[in-house]
Amino acid sequence: MTGEVTGVAAPVQVAGWRRAVSILGSLQGYVGLVLVVAFGIVTRGDTFLSQANLTNAVGAFASRGILAVGETLVILTAGIDLSVGSMLGLASMVSAMLLVNQDLPPVVILPLCMLCGAAMGLVNGIGSTWLRIQPFVMTLATLSVFRGIDRQLSDNVSVGTQVAGPNGALTGHSNTFQLFGTPGHNLFAGTLGAGVYYPVLAFVLVCVLCQLLLSQTRFGRHVYAVGGNETAARLSGVNTDRVKIAVFVLCGLLAGFAGPIDAAYSASADPLAGTSYELDAIAAAVIGGASLAGGRGSVVGTFVGALILTLLDNVLGLNAVSDNLQLIIKGCIVVVAVVLQRPDLLRSLAHFVRRITARTGRSS
Amino acid sequence: MRTRAIARPRALALAVALATTGTVLAGCASTAQTPASAGKSGHFVVAYSQSNNAEPYRAQLNIQLKYFMEKYKDVELLPIADAKQSSATQVSQVQQFIQRKVDALIVSPNEPAPLTSAVAQACKAKIPVVILDRSVNTDCYSAFIGGDNYVAGKKAGQLAVSLLPHGGNVGELQGILSDQPQIDRDKGFRDAIKANPKIHLVVHREAKWLKDDATRITGQWLAQGQKLDLVYAQNDPMALGGYLAASSAGKQKSIKFIGTDGLAIPDGGIRAVQQGQLAGTFIYPTCAKEAAATVEKLLHHQKVAKKSTLDIVAVTPANAAALYKQNDFSRYR
């Protein structure tokens, strides 16, 4: 259905075409999600669809999902950010330390963490552009550096975010901090019934904002242009370095934003928090249709990819599938989902079928 | 195109240089926290190779070892070497210490087999070696000090039996399935709950020692409609992760949680017992005090026990406050 577009090679208008393809591709990607959800409903109908279960499932993945959105922005420019897990870890440690040692209100902690994340992203961006280090290598280095800083700051000791005051009850700020995602603590509880679980809200909000950024702004078009064909983009007047630095800063900013969520989810900032999250983030983006070669993908797709990953884990868990088997199934699903994402899937399938029938027709 | 061809090797060299410095920096960052000398006038130099600084239990061990080593004025503890969970790194660190001709060596092996040859090399160089917690496959060391994971699991199982006199359903949150402590704690726990046939281990899953994984998995159990009376977690972070999931479902009062590790840190197990989140936990010994004493004896050519297994102390709501005070080393950091 989308086959005609892929062969087009004209560099400048290609971005627009590719965007259309990518959106169609991500629509096709819903098939994977539909399959997972259907599997969940068939095997564990009531349990799976219960609001508490879905909140748990999406909430558990929310911080990684937010990382995946940032990762998508970087991947769209044909870059990659391996340091997102370390950035999240450092931001979560910073948030817990600001809370425990400085007793700052969470509304102040959040922007500080985002600032901290943006600064880390700026380092990645500068290394990948002005120093002309490949993003893979640059962010591999900072993965190590940021983790080292995290561990040095914390002296390898986790920092609990449930701080008890002199009377044994939680301090006011520590109590508010729990709203960032400690299970069982919801925003607007009371006014909106059971309330809204902040990590889920934050994840959805980040997806909506970033999708709008990509599809509705000039910056978004530049992101696709840089990833689609960097030389063409530069020749047509796009400041490619600035775009690349911007996506790294945004990616860091989002990692900083996810930091307090991760700390609150475990009610504790662990010096190892976020280790290997970069793999989940990249997986969500790729399952969602992003091409590691750049220029193709969308935040909506990544959102779907993240849902596939977490709901699959949830469904397998609810069905008490053994841990070993889960690993195999999850890996296979990644392959299947990526194949389903391929925009020319139907065309090549039809081509294949035609060839087979032609051959059998000739031989008979 | 030509400029690109020239630029690429340069960019590559730069990238490699930066990645290297990055890694080295992170390495320094995690080892440089030790004060450079524990006693400049020391006559003996002691080195400690830690398998992974970043585990909370091992971070406590490091802090305590530094504290107890400082009590012996004739001993200088070198900055603790962190193998970062890599046996290969740890082998090379031990070999470096042998080259430095340290007077004694303490090793917390990451894995038994890979460290065996390195320990044998130290032994050949006549350096006394104290092995902590995980064994090596050679007898050529001076002393082994450790806890007993089977006993830790068994004591947790006995606590479960006493908490559930009329039987009930139990869930188990396991560490990484192939880790020896997981295997031993699991076996000990299962053996102990056999005492009451009405206790059923209905669910068990790998939460990889991690709090967030435990939260997610316990949430799934509760969504499944599992009627759980007790959850045994092989370490405290997993027990507390399970507790978070239960409290989000409003079931934290009806499910009892048992942990293991018993670290005296603000978000550790002892505090959680004090606050009523855990029904109990068990202090798995860090062995730091005993290791320091053993090294001191070895340096003065005194006899030490070849193998000592330390007790597992049960933390109950009654003794939690006292145990916290006794094991709290935060002021020495």
C-alpha cells in the first residue's frame, strides 16, 4: 500500500514523502500492539483490561518510555544516544539528593533535574558535532562518565526518598515527591476519583508534545531532513549541527525529566538505576518504526513500541510464563514487530507470492 | 569528499581517545572515593579487591572495612579496587596487587572459577589472601570468611512458618536465577517451609535482585488475583519493591513481607522492619570486622581459622532499632 514511495530519491522533497511513509508505517505497527492486546484479552480478559493492571504496566515502563521518546528524536537525525540510562540514573540520584539533603520542594527539583539532563545532553551534542565524534562513540563514553559521576555523588549508597520527620511521619516535601510515581500515589486524587498516576500522564504528555514538535514545527521538519539526507539538508540551508545538538539536548532534558519518576517509583535512587535502559529505549523506538539510518520514524510509533514492550511483559507475567521462556518470546516479538513495521512489507510479500505462483505455473 | 576522507581518521582517533578517557574517568570516580591513606605511618600495605562497588551490600562492606582497618595503626589499606562485576577485571587487579608486592590481600571474588588462578598466583608469591563470602576452587588461601546463604534462606523460611501458623500462600521474589546466593537462599527457604504442609509456595519469579522489577512482578501477581499471605524476597530491595506494589493495591496490611540483607541504611531492611513494612529481615554478615581482624593477625604471623562462617542475625520489630544503631556506619563515610 505504501510501496510506490520508497524508491524516490530526490533529496529535498524526500523528507516529506518519508514522513508520510513513516506515519503509514507506524499505523501498520499497530498490528503488533493489537496482537499483544488481543492475546491479553483472550488469555486474561478481566485482569488484563483492569485499570489498575494497565496503570501498573504502563507506569512501570513510563520512565523508559520517556527515554525512548528522546531516543527517537536522536535516531531520527541518524544519531544514537547510548547514555540515556546513565543520564536518567544521575538525574534520579540528583532528585533524591536534592530532596533528602536540601529538602527542596519537588516543583523545584523537577526543573533542576531537567536542567541537569539538558546539560548532559549538550555535552553529547557538542561531542557529536563540533568534535566530530560519532554519536555511538561519544555517548558510549558519556554512558561511562555519567554513571561514574552518579556513583561518585552517591558513594555507591542508594538514597531513599521516603524521609521521615521527627514525628515519624513523612516530611511534607517527601510526601509530595511520592506523587512522582511511588506506586499507589496519584495526582488529583479526590477531585478526579482515584486520580491520575503521574508517570503515565507524564509519558503521554511527553509523547503528544514531541509528536507535535516533529509534525507541526519547522524544527521537526529539519530533524527529518537532517536524518533523511544530511548533505541535502545542509545545502538547502539547514544548520545541521544546531539541529543535532538540539535533539541531544532534548533527549537529555527528557532523561532529566524521567529521573524523579524513576526515583519515586522505587522510593529510592539507586546508583545503578537506569542501567541498560538505553536498550529498552532503542528497542521501543525501533519497534515503533524508527530507522537507525535516520529520517524515518515518529513519536507515535515509539509510543506504540513502548506499549508493545510493556504490555507483552505484562501479558506474559499474568500468564505465569517462565522467566526463561519470556526472554525468548520477547526477542522474537521484537523481530516480528520490526518486520511488521516495514513499509514495503505488503508489496514484497505480493512480489514473493507472485514469483512462487509464476514458478509453479511454469513447471507444471 | 576529500576533506571527509581526511577528517574521518582524525575524528576516529579523537573518539577513541575520548571514550578511553571517559572510561578511565569513570573508573577513577568509583575508586578514588577511598581516602588515599588509612595511616601514612603504616608498615603493612593491604589491598582489597571488591567484585562490585555499586551493590548496596558491598558498598556497606567497603565502608565498614575502611572503618575497621583504620583501627589497626600499622596497616594501610590501599584504595579499594572495584572489578565492576567483571571477573576479568578482577583477575588483572589481583595480579597488579601481586606485582605491587602488597603485604596482604583481601578478595571478594566475583565468580569462583576465574579468580582461582589469580588467588593461586598470590599464594605462590607468598602473599596471605583472605577470601570473603564467595569461595574459590583452591585451598591455597589463608582464610575464608563468609555467611551461609542456605542458612539465610532457611531462617527466612522458619520465620514464614511462625508467621503463618495456619498455613497460607507464599510468593517468592528471586535474585538472578543463576547466582549462587539465589540458589542457596531458595533451597533453604523451600526446605524450611516444608515444616508446615499447609504453606504453599504458589508463585515465584526472577526479579534480578532489583526493586523496580519486584514492584512490577508483585503488581502482576496481585492483578492475577493471587491470594498471597506472605512474600519472601531474597534481598531487601525486592521485598520493599513488593511492599510498594502491595500498598498501591491496598494490600500491604494483609500480606507479610520477609527480606534478607539487613543493611543499616535509611532505605534498607532494618529501617523497614522498624517501620513495619517488613515482618522481618536477616542480616547477612558483611564480614568486614572479621576480615580486618584476620588480616591483622596474618600480618603478625598469628594463627587464624582457615574457614569461618558467620551467623545470620534475625531482625525483628523488637531489636530493629538497636541493630540499626549498632550497624550504622554512615558517620564514617
